[in-house]
Amino acid sequence: MKNIILIGMSGTGKTTVGKNLSSKLGMEFLDTDIFIEQMEKNKIEDIFSLYGEAYFRRLESCAIDKLYEKENIIISTGGGMILSDKFIKLKEKGIAILLESSIDNIVNNIKNSTTVRPLLNNQENLYERINTLYNNRKKTYKFLADFTIFVDNKSIDLIVYEI
Ligand code: S3P
């Protein structure tokens, strides 16, 4: 079985969907942010604040090199991992599924989440911030996605079923 690679903006449910999909299909689950935290022995927010975004992006590329070896897993990617030139390499062994959502839904999910997201930690102007990030990435998400699932107003079970 090919890997299943979940892509999309923060707050679209990649991790929750990935974990559910993993128990349904009996496949291993891996979250790239957690993988990077284990690799670096440091938290994502500390990596950003100590070394900056460019350094974090290099870690994402490095993680791709390591994940390339893996088979039969579900990978939930950080929202910006698709920006890496190496992302295409991950796709050689997997199917990329884009979780797409309205900006309002993302804002709502992020406001209700306890995950620290360094690029979105300012709750003011959250809508504009997400909208700008999404517009900058939209073409890349669409180009890389083999399938797109719209997640607004859907239960996790339904999203998992559609995948
Ligand atoms: C990021 C998304 C985050 C995390 C980092 C950067 C982004 O992951 O990788 O904060 O650039 O969109 P999630 O998509 O899991 O929130």
C-alpha cells in the first residue's frame, strides 16, 4: 500500500484525521511536526523563536529525506511542508490528499486548539494572516494534491470515509 500524505493549512484537521485513518486502515501514523521535534529534541515554537522560520523549513526538508525510506504509513504534514522542493520526492511513494477548508472554519479551529503555531500566534488579524498564507500556498497545494477533500461541516468519520 502507498503512503497516504495529508496536506493542507493548519487547522484543517490533518492530525486528527490521520490518527483516525490510521486506526481504521491499520497503518502506522506519523506527524511531521512531532517527527521534527523528536529529531531536534526541541519544540516547534522554540525552534522558530531560537533559529527562525528558514531553519525550520530546512528541518522539514531534512525530515522528508528520512521519511522517504518509509512505506505503508499515514503522514500528517505541517501546513508549510509543501513549500519544500523535496516534497515531490515524498509523493513518489505516496498519495497526497489535500484537506481544504474555508478560512472561517480554520480560524475557528485554531482558536479552539491548544497547539502552538508560531506563524499564527497572534489572535488578532488571524483571518487576514491565514488568508494571506493560504493565497500564497493555494497553487502549490492544488498542484501537489492527488485528491481534495472539503472538510467544512463534516465529521471526522465522514472525512475518513471519503478518503
Ligand atoms: C506551519 C504549520 C504547522 C507547523 C509550523 C508551520 C505552517 O503545522 O508545521 O507551525 O507553515 O503552516 P500544522 O499545519 O500541523 O499546524
